[in-house]
Amino acid sequence: MVHHPKAGSDLIVETDTIAAISTPAGIGGIGVIRVSGSKASELAHAITGKTVIARQAMFRSFLNGNGSLIDKGIVLFFPAPGSYTGEDVCEFHSHGSPVVLNLLLSRLQELGVRLAEPGEYTRRAFLNGKLDLAQAEAVVDLINSSTAVAAQSAMRSLSGEFSERAHQIVEKIVNLRIFIEAAIDFPEEEIDFLANSEIALTMKQIRQDLTELIDQSTAGCLLREGITVVIAGRPNAGKSSLFNRLALQDRAIVTPHPGTTRDTVDVTIDVSGLAVRLIDTAGLREISDEIEQEGISRTRQAVKSADIVLYVIDSEQGVCDEDVQEIEVLDPARCVIVWNKTDLIEETRPALASETHSQTYVSALTGLGIEKIYKILQRIAGYEVNEEGLFLARRRHLSAMKRASEFVARAQDALERQSAGELAAQDLWDAMKSLDQIMGTPSSDELLGEIFANFCIGK
Ligand SMILES: Nc1nc2c(ncn2[C@@H]2O[C@H](COP(=O)(O)OP(=O)(O)OP(=O)(O)O)[C@@H](O)[C@H]2O)c(=O)[nH]1
Ligand SMILES: [Mg+2]
């Protein structure tokens, strides 16, 4: 056990040697077991019967305790600190059979390694200063990214671009604080910092930088989390047909009978990089059928938890009182009325169903107006397709940046309106602390536990 200088005094780094299968469960061409810790090279020697050479691919036999052959494969050895975790790391590349991998893992356990917890490799990499916290989070985001744009944005954060930007802002804040504190400490120098327009300018600049980074990260947050879109409406309005159209697949059952869809059906689609979880639901109506009633109560739950609701109306049938009642309670900012079956009517724009909600016109049968729905979803989600500048950020980062921005605003106010240098310095200190949390000089094991718990085993 050693204390890590970067992580603060209450953090203790476990240095026992850990192992895990790092490739996905199931059968594959190769499977990789990664071992990290001070015993890594010793273990490789015990399993292969030969000494390992640093950073060289070695074709070796993998042996059981009784000398029998488990498999043959490649061993790689990365001595500390030049490894992912910053510790000694050994990788065993065997055939990708779960049985073989588990035999190898059991052998390693016999030899005294402990199975790694989820995210433990990356946690060690963080504690050994190989990655900052935002980068560690980007590792999971990259692995879990559901679209190419999300993966690119995660890579941008992982390579440290996001942290670098946050760092630059912290630096500006620190310099400003030092300047203000100097002015307080040496009043005889007569640095009239209150009259110094440069200070006001720097404050403004810092807030602008923060706003810009927050904007880029907000879109990135959407990218990471995706949005949930629920298709609701009366039976037979064409919800399932619209669902299938948007999903570009024949996923939900469509029939001319009202009440076809009973259970919610969902599929995740990629809308220009934005992951959209699309949910088809049972049509809303008063009904005594028990199964359909349950379906309808699921529709209501789905509508409640949706980011956006597409409320479908059959244009030929027109809007009815029930539609109006349903629409009334939906937030206009996150609901769109979709007039479907416009192929069946003469005029393209039927009467408005609501004054407040936006409306669009489609035919799920012919595909008319479908492209526009994708655009509407992006607009409501606030998703700008500016792939260059997105960071796959987390709500944790967003709130830290917003807090920092508020502290800087307070500092600005303290100086300009109250001439209170001490207060301003304190606010800047708090702003800096807040931003520090993004890169992570974490003060508690709890935050780390929370972050790394979301990793998969072997990462
Ligand atoms: N002409 C025309 N028919 C459509 C259109 N969309 C759906 N339909 C037809 O309308 C009927 C009902 O379609 P569904 O997609 O099953 O409707 P739904 O809203 O899912 O119905 P429930 O699951 O019963 O609530 C089917 O016969 C579809 O072929 C459209 O745009 N134009
Ligand atoms: Mg349906």
C-alpha cells in the first residue's frame, strides 16, 4: 500500500496484482487476459516457464500447475510506468474461448492474483497519474459510445483536449486571484485593482470561455446520453407505421385493427450521430380489455419519462376530443403533433390541433415528411451537428463548470459593486476548486467509487 501524492492523503492505492479477461464474453478469434501489479512478470514466468522481455511479443505455452498445456499464445510485458495502469502489466493473448480464458484465469488465481473489480485498471491509471478523471471517464464513454460522432467526441476528451481547455481556464482564474490577493496584501503598492479595467476584462473573458466550453459539452452530454422519443396517439393513427419508418426497419406489427400494439416496443437509432431511443406504444383509448389497459398504462409511463413525444393523429379521421385532452397536458417544448396519413386527404395542412404545440405533416405509408421529423428531433434536443468541437462530457462536468461560472460572476460583482477584494478572491478560489473536480483531485473515495463503478470488468 502506498500513498499517492496526487490523490490526497486519504486515498490509498491498492498495489496487489489483479487480473481480468479484457475481451468481451463469448467466443472470438483471440481473448486477452490482462494482469496488473508488481507480480505481473513473475506470474508470466510461472505460467510460461520462461522469462518475459519488455514490450516484445512472445509466443509461449500457457501451462497449468501440473505442467499440462492450457493453450499457446502471445505474452506481452509492459514494465511500470510505461503501461496503461502505470504498474507492471502482462497480457496473455490466448484463443478466444471462454473455457480457455477461465482456465488461465483460475491458474492466475491459484498463483495469488485477485480478480479485478470493474474499472480497476483505469482507476489505477488515474491514481498513478496516467489519466485525469475526465479522461478516465472518456475511456468508458468511448467504449460505450453508440454512434461514430459520440466515439470521436469521447476520443477528443480522452486525448486530453477537454481537460486542457478546462486547465487553461483554471490558470486564468488562478492568475487573477494572485493579482487580486497581491493588491490586498500590499496596499502601499497602490495597485488600484478596482480601477484596473484589465481585471474586468479578464473576468469577462473567463466567463466567456466557460460558456463556450459548457455549450460544447452540453451537446456532448446529449451525444453520450442520447434522447428518448415516445410515439403516442389514438389507436390506428399509424404510430407503429411511423415507428418502423423512422427506424428504417419492420420492427413493430402494423395491422388495420385498432389496438394492435399492446406492449411498448423500442429501438435505438442514429440520427446524425445523436442516439435516439424510439419507443412505440399502445394506442390511447378507454377500453375494458385487461391486456390493452396494461399496455395503455405503460404508454403513460413512457410518455412521462420521454424527452420528446411525437403525438400522432390520423389526418383522415381528424382530431377528436380525446386527442385534445391528451395534447393539452403535454409540454409544448417537448411535444410535436404529427399529422399522419396525409396521403389520404386532399389538403396537405389539416386544421390545427393546438395553438401552442408545433405540428408536422407526414405519411408513414409513402415516407413523406419523415426527414423533417429527424430534423425536428435534433432541434428540440438542442443537438448541433458540429462534430469538430464536441466533447463527450458528463452532467458532473457541466454542473462543475456552471458552478464555476457562477462563482466568477459573484467575484465580478464583489469587485465592481462592493469593492470587496477579499470576497472576490474567495469566489475565484471556489471557482477554481469547482473546476478542479472535473480533472479530479478527488478528496474522497466515494466519488471515485461512483465513477469507476460504471466501468466494465477488465477495463
Ligand atoms: N394510407 C395510409 N395508411 C397508413 C399510414 N400509416 C399507417 N397506415 C395504416 O393504418 C393502419 C394502422 O397502422 P398502425 O401503424 O398499426 O397504427 P397504430 O397507431 O400503431 O395502431 P395501434 O397499434 O392499434 O394503436 C394500418 O392499416 C396501416 O397500414 C399512412 O401514412 N397512410
Ligand atoms: Mg401500433
